Amino acid sequence: MPSIKRIGALLIVVVAISVLMASGCIDAEAYIDDYVFNPDASDLCGAVAVSLVPDSEILYDFKTQEYVIYVNGDLVPFPETPGDSGFAYADFSVSSDSGNEVQGWFIPSVITPATGTVMLNHGSRGTRACFLSWATWLAQAGYHVVVYDYEGFDDSGGQKSVANIVPDARAVFQWIIQSDDPARQTVVLFGISLGTGPAITLADEYSERVPAVVLDSPFVVPSADRIDIEGITGLFVPGILEAFPDDMDNAANIKSVQAPILFLQGTLDTVSLIGDSQKLFQMAPAGSEWVEFESEHVAALFVDPQRYQDEVLSFLGRQITRRLTEWGTKPCTIEPMAALLAGGG
């Protein structure tokens, strides 16, 4: 239990921030961006690096303040592209509503023909390179994979801002479906932490294209009366919440989603709280599924990779089959995909 002194100090901070915001001395949107995008992502990138390189260990170099990888005692480069892990890929760039260029990778399915396309929406603590551990096994399982960086991440233009997340994702989604490739007309939205926001919103906006959604460690914007005394999920105060973009409000937007959702939740997660995720699950559409792992935030894939991958691929297989059956009366939309899945040309 936090001490009375600690509670009192935090309440003073809350009141002080509220007064400063009311007077215009604090920019609420800037406050949110600082909360969401700090600290940096090196810890997650380190975990990803280990999963990408067999027989490896990750060490922190205090001199350079970077993680380094050793394989059998030899220093090896940190995987920076899918090619570093032996996967074919193509760079692409799209313009977001802001006019800035959003950079991404298209990783084609290892299996031909592809079953569909998975659009990976990454979290706030890393770039697209940090999430290659998700992309690689999805490509091996027969899916095209698209992974990209929001504005301000890596070589995407602009500044990091929660307000840009969904517009950036929308531009990437539209780029995916503009292709003549039938496998790019069926898009699974896979959101990780912060990326669950655009995954939920786009699933509603493009319901005819989205057969399934996967949410790993989904977040809920805290209510104004839920101040986190322990400082685990951050400090929110009245006034800040009103500045959080509506298109990133998972609790409100999930009610309109039609595609079934797979929830992947760590029971030890102190960032995306399990109680919040369960509330989202209760509002999710019929056919949604809940899977728990004894893991921390966005760590389930590394704690139990085989089970994690099996749960995702099994869910996607069922949902894509279901959607193909439902769309059987729309030949202009689905017959090319059905032919591909059946092995036709």
C-alpha cells in the first residue's frame, strides 16, 4: 500500500497540473505525447533481437548505451531489416494526412499463394525493426506482412504524436488494398499495445476487408477519476483525457467492430492492465477469443512463442475460412481469394 505521504504528494501534483492546464501553461496534447512515447524502446528491441537470432544473448553496452548481440561469443549486427533475418522484403512509402511520408516494409508470404495480408501496428516503445519477431513467423505461415513506422519513428517524417497514429495507419491500409494481388484484399489487423488503437478503428472503417483482428496487450484510456497512485500506468488528470484522440479510444470504438477479435493478454502486465483488457473483451463482437499468458507487457511471444503462434494462426485460419463462406455470394469481392485458397490460379 502506498503511504499517506505519497498519496498526498501525488494529489498535489494532480491539482498543480490541472491548474497549469486551465491557465494554458501546459499543452494537454504534448503531455499525452510525452507520456505515451517515453522511455525509449531499447529493452523491447533487445528481446526481439534474441528471438530473431538463435543461440544468442543480449548485453547492454553502457559506453554506447545500446544493446548488442552475441552469438556463440561473437558480436553480430543487430537485425535492422527483414533481410538481415533472411526474408525478402520491399520498402514502401505513403503520404499521411499531415503530408509527411510514412515508411514501411512489405514482406511477402514465404508460401505461394498467400492466404491474406497481416498489417502490423506496432507499439510506442520501438520502431518497425523491433517488431520483426511477429512479422517473420506470419510470413512463414502464408501471410503477406506489412509493418510500418508512425510519423516521427525511425525514418518516417514528422513528429511523434498520438493524433497521427490512426491517419498514418489509414494511409498504409489504403496502400495495401490498392494492389491487384487478391491476398491483399483480405487484411488482418494486428495491434500491439499502442497499435491496438488503429487496429480497432480501422477494423470498423474497413469491415468488408477485415476478417479478423488480433490485439496484444490492448490499452484503455484511463477515466479521469482513476489516478494511478503507484505510477505504473502513468499520471492522468482531468483535462488531459479530453485531448486524447477519439480515434484512439479503444473502449468506445470497439463497440462498432464486426470482425472477431483475438485478445492476447499477460497476467503480469502492469501497463495494459488485465482488468481493462477484460472490459474490452466483454464489449467485443461475437466469436472473439481470450488467451492469457503468464507474462508482462508485450512479452507473451517471448515467454511462450510456440503457444502464442499456434493461438494466432489457429484463430486466423478459422476466421478467414468463416469470412470466405460469408462472402461466397459476392463473387466480385471474394472469388479470386477463394480460388487462391483452393489452389487455383
